[in-house]
Amino acid sequence: MGMVMIRCPRTGREIPTGIRAEPSRFACTPVFFADTDCPACGQRHQWFAREAWVAEGRTDLATAA
């Protein structure tokens, strides 16, 4: 199980979406659209599942430079 991540379009940083998923199951999900509040820039980002990935064991990436 890992955290679904996206990239902040303003800062380029990887940010957690708050969604946990199994990588193999997430890869097979239908395309969906979601919103995430970004801890990197303070904005709300809209994203498609095909733009996201699952980071196993690395959910603190919002604090990484």
C-alpha cells in the first residue's frame, strides 16, 4: 500500500493526494478526475489519475525540496 502522488504544477514538487492504494490496483483503475489541496504552494490542484503514481513508503515528499 502506498500514497497516490502528483506533481505540483507551480513548484514541481511531488505531493501526496491523501489517497492510499495498491500500485497494481491503482494502475488498473479507470481514469478519474480529482482535486488535492497542495501543501507545497497552498493552491488546490485538479488532476487525472493517469498523471498520478503510487509512492510506496514515501509519503513525506511534500516536505522534500
